Amino acid sequence: MNRIAATYGVLGIGNAIVDVLGRCDDAFLAAEGIDKGTMTLIDDARAVALYAAMGPAVEVSGGSAGNTMAAYASLVGQAGPPGAFIGKVRNDQLGAVFAHDIRAAGVAFTTPPAADGPPTARCLILVTPDAQRSMNTYLGACVNLAEGDIDEALVAASAVTYLEGYLFDPPAAQAAFRKAAALAHQAGREVSLSLSDPFCVGRHRAAFRALVREEVDILFANEAEILSLYEVSRFDEALAAVRAETKVACLTRSEKGSIIVAGNEVHVIDAEPAQVVDTTGAGDAYAAGFLAGHVRGLGLAMSGRLGSLAAAEAISHYGARPVRPLAALAAERLGLAA
Amino acid sequence: MNRIAATYGVLGIGNAIVDVLGRCDDAFLAAEGIDKGTMTLIDDARAVALYAAMGPAVEVSGGSAGNTMAAYASLVGQAGPPGAFIGKVRNDQLGAVFAHDIRAAGVAFTTPPAADGPPTARCLILVTPDAQRSMNTYLGACVNLAEGDIDEALVAASAVTYLEGYLFDPPAAQAAFRKAAALAHQAGREVSLSLSDPFCVGRHRAAFRALVREEVDILFANEAEILSLYEVSRFDEALAAVRAETKVACLTRSEKGSIIVAGNEVHVIDAEPAQVVDTTGAGDAYAAGFLAGHVRGLGLAMSGRLGSLAAAEAISHYGARPVRPLAALAAERLGLAA
């Protein structure tokens, strides 16, 4: 562990994506052949066709790690330590939107935008009346995130480097991902990974298994993802497997809350009550809450409760990033000093 | 009056704008020198500086007449008659967003985007905790809307041509505005105008006075706008003045409801109760409701009630365009066949 105080609490690295959020019914998902509740990678032609078919939409900055960093910044507020983000946009209008929003949230973001190549990534998110979101991601400029974009000093100055599993989809980003993890450990810092999505785990299972064993200090996964990682059918089996392999694992189970295991320490954290409007960003917010507690040394149980609180806020409105200032919410509900 | 049935109920002509909606407090408005509740025109440099200063935002298609047409389409639903829109975007990402959203709402939109010149217009909308919105408009590509964009056949095929007063700000659009009004009357159709904003009225008072006397069949104005138009201090004086000059005037007064005057006919319409979240688009939605009733021959009173209903829906959520399908709401609340 690096004894030099970190300048940043968390450095998130992920796909820099603008969400295009629209409402639809189940018939639309069926007609378009979309699996409800999952993330599907789509190419440019499909992105154009699906956008043309979907209803009026709202554009809002997203991306899994981007959402996590926005929620993290809202949780730590002025007290810090601040967060930073690495991700690749193009120098186009949606790239400017992404950069503005993450900076305006209080997150340091200095990755240079691509000057050519595909446009800024978009995720066409279809929200059904049951508050489920089905995501269709066109990676666009994210395929240009490369090792050169990993700022070594920034990684060394961050207590935790947080990587979203989705970053394994664009091939060059995998190398950036591995470089960041290696640099973090060289600097005596921690590495955290979110498994992101069960299908993403399916696409990269062997690599994720190796990463979890060898590189990951803090793992985030929901039930479907951890079952997919270990190819088991019972949550309890996945729990035993992950417990043997990581320092800390946070396993989220929607309304059943979360389980945090770290060696012999086990915490069962209840979900915070919420009026569910749109589940987009629940997992991202949970990771933000946990990490905000962790980097401030609040312990696993309180960190987990912060995760539940942030997730409850995220699902109580349309869109993934926080609407209410989370530091104030944490002060009010958990008695944490803002 | 043209005896040939119109293909379109309403043709809206206005500035094609993408709204950039963010929350702020009163101190931010004061620091930025922004007059709460009004619309200010800003140049490119100010648009960049204000965007950099404001918090995280959401992008959603807007524009006064664009909002009206989206609400109109939601109100008439499949039953029709459909609506159409003329407005100028650039061939950039935000232009594609505007075009998608208005078409996805069910509105015909065929104005060709500009291939060069300024980017698609943006309106930086700051929403304060009291639900007031302060608008800062960068007109961008809207300055390129010109007479050539007024499709004569489309105007002749529309029962009502609806013009937003804001269209008087970009100079070339004024000529397009006058051409559209003249064509509509030549085709035996009606012309409707919204005064848009008290400062907009102040900028173009003489021209608006002449238009109201000579060209406008159906006028929409809120209290501040109609007082500004006639430079009087009492609502009752403005009422008398407008009554002498237009066929139909719909004067909206926020929570006090609206007054509709048409010759000797007078209707006092109550506001629909609503939980106010964001007043953006209330006037646009009222015009949509009134016109949807008017083109279906429902009479002034029922048309006014449709206006109130659409306005109440608009202010009950963040953003200007309807979230709930308005045809279903009208069926439920007013017993209108969907």
C-alpha cells in the first residue's frame, strides 16, 4: 500500500458514452429483437436504424464508469478526495456534451478527444413501463482509447483505479485496461473492477477470471454476472468461489440488497427503499457509494450502505446520473459528515 | 375559408432548437446576470462560456413551435389531422437529434438542414428550485431559415399555420414568416401567432402590432406579453385592445387559467391542477391543446380546456415536450374520443 496520500480517491476508466434514453413498450423490444435488461453491442448501421425506429429521446451523458464517477463526486462533495476519469470521445457535439457533464459534476477529465475516426459513442436505452432498461451500445470513438491515454501520474495519484468490464469490448482499450491495472499496483494503489453485464462476462470470461484472481482488489458484480463468471447456477456457490479469489467482493442483488465478502468478514446490506422509475445506473451508483466510503476508511458495512443509498437515488428517476446531491442525502440518512 | 379538407391540422414554423436543461440556484443566475423567467439571445462566445459555467445538463429537443407540434401530435394521436413543422437545423449531431425527435413524435419535418454555417441552435435553460426556467438562446443555424424554406404546398395543405414570435429574431426568418402568413391566407387557411416572450415583443412591437391587426386569426399571449404588446399596465385594458383586433385571442395567466375572446364570445378557462416541476413549455403546450381542439371543430371552450390540460402535463415534469400520451389524458379527463 502506497503511504503517500492519494490526490484522487477514485480514477474511473471506461467507455465515454452519451445515453439516448427513450420509452417503449414490450412489443417494440420484441419487434426489434432486443433482450430486455441487457446490453447489446451494435454497429453503426444498426445504431442508425434503431434510432430511426425509436420514439422521441433525451440525451444525457452516461457510460458505466462515467456514471460511477459522477455519483462519486456527488457523494464526496467538497470534502473530497476528488475523482478523475479516463475515456475517449471524438471532437464532436456529443463529445463536448460528455466532457462538459463529467467536468461539471466535479470530475477531472483530461483525455484528449479523437480528432478523426468514429463519432462519440452512443447508447440507445429503451425504458419499458416496468422500469427495466435495455441498452444498445454503439462504441464509436471508444475503440480509439489506447495505452497512450493512460496517464501514469494520474493512476499513481489515485487511491483506487476503477475499471468497467465493458472496456474489454473495444480491443485497444483492453491493453489500456491492463496497463492501468499494472501501473496502479506498481504505485501501491488498489484496482477495482465491475463485471458490468452477464453477456460482457460471457464474451470475456477467461480474461475476467484471470483478472479477478491476479489483479482485482475490489470486485463489483450483480447476481447474473457472478453466476456467469463462475458458470454456476446458485448464488451461494458463486459467493464461495469469489471469496477465495478477491480481497473484497461486493455482490449486488437488486431489491435483495448486497453481500460484501472480504476474507472472513461478511456483511449483508439491505437495499434502501426506493420508488423505481428507471433502473439505469443502479450498479454504477452502488460502486460509487461503496468506493466513496472505502477511500475514506469508513469500513465495509458503512461503505455498502453508501452503495445502497446511491443506488436507490439512481433508480428513483429517469437517467443514470444523480439528480439529488448525494453528500446531503448521506448526511441526512446515514449521519455522515458532508 | 378553403373548403378543401386540409391534409395537416397545424403547420408550426419556428426556431429549431435543442434545449440544454440544467438545474441551478438563484445565486448562479445572479452571478451570471440572468433575468429569471425570460428568454435572452446569446452569441456563440457567451453560449460557450455559460455552458462551461453551468452544471451537468440533459439535451432534449425544444423550440417553442417544435414543442407545440410535438404536443399537438400527442393530442391528436392516430385520429389526426397530423401536424407538420418547418425549421432550420445544421447537418450536425444536434440537428440529427432535433429531426429524429420531432419525426418520432409523429410530426412531418422535411426542411433541409444547412450544410454549412453555424451549428444547430441551442437553448441553455436554467431551472431554479422554484420551477422557473431562464432561457439563453444561441440561434445558430436558425439564422439560415429563409423564404425558400417555406413549402407553399405544405402551407396550403394546413388548416392553421402557427408562427412563433421568436422567429422574428433571426432576420431572414422574418421574411419566411411573412411569406408563410401570406400564403396561408391566399389558400384560405388561418394564421396563428404566439407572442413567445415579453422581451421578444419589446424587440419587435411595431411589427407584431401590425401583424396582429392584419394577419393573425388566432393569437396566443401570456399576461406579460399582451401587456407589452399594447404597452398598458392592466390586463383588462390589454384584453379590450386585443379583442378589437383579432378574430380569436387566447390569453394565458399561469395558475389563473386563460381567457379566450372572439368577438362577443368570451370564455374564462380554469387552469388544470398540476404539481409544478418545471414551467418550460407551458405556453407551447397550451397552444397545442387549443389548436388541436380548434382544427377538430370542438369550439373555443373545449379547445381552451385542452390547452389547460396540455399545459398542466408540460409543467408536471422536467422538459418541455409531453411525457404522457396526451390523447389518452384528454380521453380520461375530458371524455374526448382518442
